[in-house]
Amino acid sequence: GVGMGMTAPVSITAFPAEDGSFQQKVKVSLRIPSQFQDNPPCPTDESIKIEERQGMTIYSTQFGGYAKEADYVNYATKLKAALGSDAAYRKDFYLCNGYDPPMKPYGRRNEVWFVKE
């Protein structure tokens, strides 16, 4: 019953399949605004969970436009190639982040994050 408005980034946890595409399982995360951090409202939908994301070190790449699954997969592949085989990061998932509302046509920001081990 509490309206919190748009938060950024909207973060999708992607679990890549062998071919690099997304598996059917994804997790969408939204940042709870600062004024609700200490006492977040309780979700009434059982599929919604409140989780605390711990601090992390990431490898990141940024791109523009309206991001689709294929864009995130493409940039994840490019980031993996740029890092080479020496970088230690989680291979079982990566984070796809969008920072802009749908009605923003230009100057959009998207990122792919690999979490450092």
C-alpha cells in the first residue's frame, strides 16, 4: 500500500545457459528508496522478498539504447572476452542493470556486472 516510485538501477540476475542465453530462471531486484531502508514496507505478495545485497566488487561494461536480452548476452560475452581467463568472477550468474524509465528515448544507460570472487 506504499508507493515508492521508480528506483535505479533495476537489476536482473541472469543465470546463463551453456550457450550464454538466459535460463528461464531470472530474478528482478529493485532498490528500496533511502527513506524506507530502515523499515521497508512488508510485501503482500508472497513471491516478493526483501533481501539485503551485500557490498561487492564488480567488473562492469556499459552500453546505451533500449536493452533486450540479446543485448545483455552480447555485452556479457564482450566483457568475458575483455577480462580473459585470469579474472576471478562468479560464472553462475551476472547482473543486468537498467537505469532509465521506459519513456526516456535518448541517453539510456545499461550495464552488465560480473561479481568478483
